[in-house]
Amino acid sequence: MTDPDRIWTEAAGRLRSEIGEGAFSSYIAPSAVRADGAGQLILVTPTAYARDWVRKNALRRMNELWLGLDGLSRRLEVRCRAEMGSVAPASQVAAGRAEAPAANVVPMPMATHGPVADGARAVRAAGLQERLTFDSFVEGQGNAFALAIARQAACWADGHFNPIFFCGPYGYGKTHLLNAIAWEAQRLRPDAKVVYLTAERFLSTFVRAMQDRSTAAFKESLRGADMLLIDDVQFVGGKASTQDELLATLTSLIEDGKRIVLSADRPPMALTEVEPRLRSHLASGLTCPVEPADRALKLAVARNRIQALADLGVVSGEARPEVLEHLVDRTPGSMRELEGAVNTLAAVAGARLSALTVEEVQTLLGSALRGGPERRITVDEIQKTVAEHFTLKQADLLSERRTRSVARPRQIAMWLCKQHTTRSYPDIGRRFGGRDHTTVLHGVRKIEELMAHDDQIARDVEALTRKLRG
């Protein structure tokens, strides 16, 4: 066998059965086989995160299956889309090879675009924001998996989990992903009915329908959807009749094989104010976390926002790297807060943006970013605030105790000291019971690592940051 189309169909089928539907649909199905200029066959993944997962978990077995089927003994490499540049489909492998022209194996999703007129009519009235597309979404370590799943959902791909449930702290891209899915799904299938609602709008529309005795029309409008997207589902908690209607809607759509995408600030089973039956349905598909952004992603978002403002003529030039770093460090909250800070900087700076220094930004934006004159935060204040938050004594943070219930809050306090004071690592260590600077460095790095994938740590840090700033 030499036809890559047939080889991939056979190899992928075997791989699917070996690694499971979930992993296959998330990482392999959205990928495609391409050929580079030298004729090397490459599995192109949509994201670097997916590439790394395939290399670690599937590439060796994939090549074993491929070599067992390929009469020309070729091997597959794996790269992400951003690494590829211009590459040919496998069908355009250089002439002169013994095999028949190879077909495009798994179709790569088309490059995403903003809303288009024909497909947008069915979704525009639902309150979607035109700027929230896949093109404007900035990928990072904390959201790569969620982005891959969102692209898969938008492409109406087979193996779709139902429902898909995005969860994570507010302001880190869940609404952006749901908007992007809606725009792209409608673009790819202009004849489909795509419905996007916030949970609050679902609630208010349902209440109005009951008052107007038009619940039948309300139900028909939702249950006739090919794809239903509901944002911030946590807001239906405590509202029995609305939860009943949402449960009935989800059940009807699932039975009809329609697509459902939801979001909330917590995983389904953590929505304790939501009735157990509904929680169970929400958790029955794929729960996909959207993690808090690390510093690198925040810097990328800030640069992306400034570029967007430059394209609109609001600013000219680019901000200095140290200015963006200062802006990110002074805005430790959500992505929305960071975009607000960038907007403020752009409005103040205008054409002077590229010439601004950190000192000038501090003078111009000190009050705007902090809501008033900047207040000096001390190590002692951080220790007291952290101890109170975790129901500890300040002395516990300075003690030799190494139990997790004390060690983790101590590390969080050290991280906050590094973020909100000018103290050096050795100085912070001395103020935490005479600890070595390497202990402080380890603690700071540990919290940075945990914030990327531990939702509770991220919430604690955000809450403490707000207390200290407030």
C-alpha cells in the first residue's frame, strides 16, 4: 500500500481504538497529513500543545502503524501549524515517486475569518461580538487545549463531545471562545441554525415567554437549533423553573444529535446551586478548563490589543517591551482588566505610544490603573492578609511547619511579596523566619506553575490581590 489516504485511514482507525475516542478527537482528528518541500510527510497539528502531546503520547505508535502499512517505508513527523508556513497537501508530493498521488488525508480546518454576511444573519441578533473570533484569540499554555477543542467544535467535526463545557475564572477567554465557535460554525455551514445566548438572556427570555404565554415559541426557537451555545451557565442556579427548561432543552437537543457548547466559572459538579439532574447533564460530555493566563500569555494579549488599536488608527507604533511588562505586572487580574489597562494607555498616549518610558507610564496611569493614588503594600500586610484568608496565624507563615496547609499559603505570600513589593529574594526570606533566598525562589516559581493549571490556587491569588489592592 502506497496511497497516504488509505494508509492514514487504516492507521488512524487503529490508533483511535488504542488511545480512546477522547484523546483521538482532541489531538489527532483536528490534524492533517501534509508534505513539505522535500516530500517529507508531516502530521500538522492545530496547536503547539497538540504537537507536544502527539510527540509524547502517540507519535511512536503512529509510526509503527504507518510503517506496517506503507510499502515505501516512509515515516511521519509532527509539527504544529505555526511551524509549517506554506506546505503542500500530500497529493502534491513531488513527481517521480513510485506511489500514486496521495490524497489529502484528514482535512485541515480552513483558516478562520471574521463574520461574513451570509452566515452572520442567524447569529448577529444574539449579541455576539464581531471582534471575538479565532483570529483575535491569543493562544498560550493555559488555553491551548480549550482552543483546540473550540476549533474542533466549530468545524462540526465527527467525534464531537456533547455537551462541551468550558470552565474557568472570569475574564480569561470563555466568552471569546463561544463567540468564535458561533461565528466559525455559521461560516462553515451558512444553512445551519446557530444560537448563542448568555444564561441571563436565557433566563429573561424564558420569564418573558411565560408572562406572554408564548413558551411554545420559546422552546421551538431553541430546540430547532443545530448548535446551541450558552455562556455563564452558573447564573441559572437557584431558579428552579429555568433550570427545568434548560434541562429539557439540553435533553431534546442531545437526543436529536444537535451540538451544545456551554461555559461557567466552575466545573459542572462544582455548581452546587444548580440542581443535581442538570449538573449531571452538564458534566456528561467534555469538561474543558480554560486556565488563568501566565505572564507570557498576558504580554502576548497586550501586544495583540495594541496592534488592533493601531490598525484602527487609535495609536501609532508599538509600545516598548518594558512598558508592556510594567503594564502586565501592574494589572494582575483578568484578561479583561488587562485589555482595559491597554485601552487606557492607548487613549492617553495616542501617537506618543512608542516613545513612552516606564516612568512616564507610571506618572500617566498610576491613578487610572489603581483607582486612586498608588498605595505601598508591605510584607507584613501581605502576611496578615494571607494568614486571614487561609485561617492561619501570621506566626504560622514564619514558622518551621512544612505541612501543606501552611507551606502552600506561605509560598503564595512569598509570590505576592515578589509581585507587590520591591524586596529582593534574600530580604523576603529573612522576613519569613530567616529562610534562604533559594527557598523563596522555589516558592515563587511553584506558585507561578500552579496558577497555570490549579483553578483554586488561581482564585486564591486573585482574591488576595484584590484585597491587597482594595
